[in-house]
Amino acid sequence: MERIQMIGLEKSFGIDQIFSNVSFEIKQGERIGLVGPNGAGKSTLMKCILGLEELDKGQVVKNGTVKIGYLQQDVNLGDSSLEEEIQSAWADIHHLERQLEELTSYMACHESSQEELQRLDYLQNRLEWFGGYEYELKTKRIIKGLGFSDSDLRKSANEFSGGQKTRINLAKALVRSPDFLFLDEPTNHLDMDMLEWLENYLSSYKGGILVISHDRYFLDHIVTSVVELEQCKINVFKGNYTKYINQRAHAMKAMAAAYEKQQEYIKKTEAYIDKYRAGIKSKMARGRQSQLNRLERIEAPVITEQIAFTFPKPSMSADKVLILDDVTVGYDRQQPIASGLSTVVRRGETVALIGPNGAGKSTLVKTIMGDIAPIDGTITVGNRVEVGYFSQEHETLHPQWQVIDEVKSYFDGSEEKARHVLGRFLFRGDDVFKRIKDLSGGEQARVALLKIFLEGNNFLILDEPTNHLDIGTREVVEKALQDFEGTCFVISHDRYFLDQITTRTLALKDGHITEYIGNYSYYKEKIKEQEFLSQQHKEGIIQNTNDNKVGESTISTRKKLEDSDDTSIMDTHIFKPTNSYMAEKKIGEVEMNIARAEATIKMYETQLMDPALQSDIGELKRVACELEMEKKELDHLYEVWETLMGGE
């Protein structure tokens, strides 16, 4: 079995040690997540394993000849087309194809010798071994999975956005199905459909994988073990991300207890030695000193420092914070990006806007912010609403300003007060004088978050707020938003983040919004249910054999329920509220969803009594099936309501 072993790896830059005594191995079939805070040295460690950075000490041992695919962050592409970039990954196969073509052309015109026949057999076997007879199909599958169309193949790689270039490099790493994949932040710039495709692809991958990622949902679904790099050392945990978190918490607790116990022993022993150093028990004191000298000291557990903040209590806004009424957005009336967008965001909600790349999410946000005028419809911001905006491009920051300049205005120019709050966001010493343009993506995100915190607005519009943040910082932001008593409208591809904070989900796709009263996991449940019902229709389990008039009536009635201000077929997938404020919001939502579910059940029961339906067995089965599903949903809602009311 192929494997890569890391033995005693060490690396420093000047006086700064990056990691030391790093030892672990990757086998075929293993999928290892390499995690740690920003700046811990994860990318450097990966480059050292690959031989792209020189090690100070240690060795990397590869068992046999192994093929490695590598995706690194921020790689520039040339002027070649997308197709040429992808085909460059198959250079050896193209070389074999040319040799075969030359040989077969020659053999077609000349009598073949035994040597030529043997060479033909050799080339054909080599081509098969390299996957030369299936590479075109595999390439098309990967390109499509990563969101590229056939027309994209002819475009120059330089025409694509940064996110699309990342996907091109990811495709180049995947197409060869190497023995080992080394992936540095592969989920950056991928929308949710692409993320799911990548997860499914990697889950069935037969080779070994080492992946650096801050995407907890991705890590939970992909990795079989976790290597944590922190404070220059590694710790290895078996299982996915959730198991790693639990194991780490237990390990930290045990380490802290062992450290405290040893410190107590050392304290008592030193007191004994001091007391009897010169007395009759001096020999015993010297013996205990020898024991202390030989004692292997347990290091104090080191907790990585995180930013610290909670949003201040905001002022009270109107109940209807944001109203979209039949809004059309885009830059060209003849080709709008999205149309017919209608929703109401109410005080206290945390609403997620999700959808594939290019669906119009950022365009809608810019329209809400007034940067772009709507093509049609109206956007109304409620009374007493104060908007705070976090842009994924950090457009609220000034590239030439120093970090401290961004916040001094909130403190009447006081450098001392600005330094104090910057320290809570991990900007200390000379870091406060760095220019914004020289900061990393994660550092810029922290400055933008700090400004949102200082403004104290009651309505936050957050466009990809977790981009560039490490896991620890994301958790702090999640907790702050869970405790926030204002209203929040979030665009994000961070599914784990959305599951923790959102109470309603708006899915923007094909130019229209579909509403789900719940978080991301609830949205996925509903999508799976819809796909299941659709599959049943295709397989003939549920069929409409007549002219579907009754079915159309059913759909129309249900659509009216969805569109009304008071009812919706969507219920809520509840995650445990972390405070009483969140619990109150959840109880109100669940009660509203109970009423909606009861209305839907009544609608289906009325339809089952319709004589016209009795003659259409397929439609009768469909309505009965949906009625049963809705009753199960209602039972679930009552269970959730009872749990929330009981405070369990």
C-alpha cells in the first residue's frame, strides 16, 4: 500500500519556529484534515511535505513511486484557454497518443515487424494504465461538476475570476486521480452545489488526501482523521471534525487536570525540600530534589487567543425591517439577473440568502444598499432601521489607511481608546500601523468586523462574513450573532455557520426566490424530499394519468399558501437556542409553522373529499402521500414546541 511518512519535520523562518518534531503518515484511502489557526504554518507544512519548501530537519518518506496532485492557493494561470489548461494535466497521455498515432500510421503502410507489434502492445497497455481511454469522459465530468460549461472551454484562463481560476486549478489536480491529493483550501469560491459535488467526489476517492480547510461542514463530511497544528506542534485525532472537537475538549480537560495535579505535587515537594534542606531530614530532602530533577514536566495547556466581542444592545427598529416587493435586479432591463423577488425581513430574524455563484445574491445586496437601482419593484427599509454592511470585498475599508485610522473616528481621534479595542481584535503593537492593503484577507475581515461592532446598528447585512476567517474566529462571530438582539441578513456559503445562526433561508436560483422557514440543514431536508417525490413521479409510483386538472388545482392552492403573508408550507428545523432571546424567537416561529402546517393538512383533507379526485388514482395517491408527510411534520413541530416550552 502506498503511503507518505513524515518523520521529525522541523521548519523555521529566522528566529520564528513554524513547526517542530512533526511526525505522521498518510495512507491510501485516508482523508486527513490539517487544521489550525491562521498563521500556524499549515500551508508551509504542506509545501515542505511536497518538497516545495526546504526543511530544517526531518525527512519525508514515500513508499514507492507515487503520483501527487496539488492545489495551492492563489495560483496565476497563463494566456491559454480553459481546455488547454485542463489538457496540460494529461501531457504524458497526449505524448503516448502521438506515439501510437505515428506507429499505427507507419504500420498501415508497411509490413509490421515483431518488434513493432511488441511496441504497439506496449504503448496500448501504457495508455490503458494511465487512463488514456477514459480521460476525456473523466475530464468532462469534473469540469461540469465544478460549474464550467462547454462554451467556457474556449475562453482564455485570464478572463475568469479569481474564484473560477481556483476551480480550474482544482480540476487540474483532480483529473489525473493521483495516488495522493494535497488540497489547500479547496472550498474557497465554490458555491453550495459545487461543494456538494466535491464532497461526493472526494468521499469515494480511493487515494489518500491531505486537505487544509476552515470549512467545518466540509471537514465533517470528508475527513477520516484530523491533524491539528498549533503552537508549532501537531496532535492527531481519529474521526471527522465533530469527533475531533469532542476528543480535543476531553484531551484539553485531562491535560489541564494532569498539569494542575503535577503542579500541586511540585509545590508540596519543594516546600518539603525547603523545610528540611539543612535539618535531620536533609538526606530525604536531597532525595526528593533528585526526584524533582528527573520528573518529566507536563506543559501548561496553551489556549490560542481569539478575538473577543459581543454586539451592543441595538435600538428598537420597526417590525418590518426590510420589504422587497416584486423586485427585479440586474444591469440590463432586457436581461435581468433575478425578478419577482418578494419577501419581508422582520425584526429579530436572521435570514440567510443562498444560491449558486452568479445567481444574483451580491447584486441584490448592492441593490438593497442603494448602490444599484432596481429595474422594477420597490425596496423599503423600515422606520428606525440603522443598516450596518459587511462587504466580502471589504469595500468599507480604505486601502491606504492604517489599521488605527479605521477606528479612531469612533473615539474622537483617541489613539489610546482605539488601541484598546484593536487589542480585542488581536491588533497590537506596531500592527495597528499596518496599511489596510498590506493585511491578509483574514486581518482585513477582522478590521471590517470591528467597524460593524463599533457602529452598533440594529440591522446587519453581511456578505460572506466568514471568508478568510479561521475556525476559532468563526465560532466567536457565530456566538456574537446568536446573542445579537437586532436583525441580520446574511449571504454565505459557510453551511456550518448558517446552521448555527439562521432562522429562515431564502434560496435564490434561476432568477427567483424560494423561502424555507429554517436553517441550512432544514433547507437540505426539504430539497431531498422534493427530489424523492420527483423520483417517485418518474418511476410511476405517483402518476397523473389524466389531464392533471386536479393536480394543477392542488399545486395552485398550495402556492397560494406559500405566497400569503400568514401561511407557508415550510416548517422549522430547530437547533438548540443558546439564550432566552433566541428561544423566544424560535417559539414564535414554531407556533407560526404549526398554524401553517395545520392549514396545509386541512387543504389536503378537503381535496381528498373532492369527487373529481376519486377517479384519478395517481393524483389521489400523491395527495394522500403529501398529507401523511405534512402530518409527520406537524408531529415534529409539536415535539419541538414542547421541548422549547419546557426549556429542555
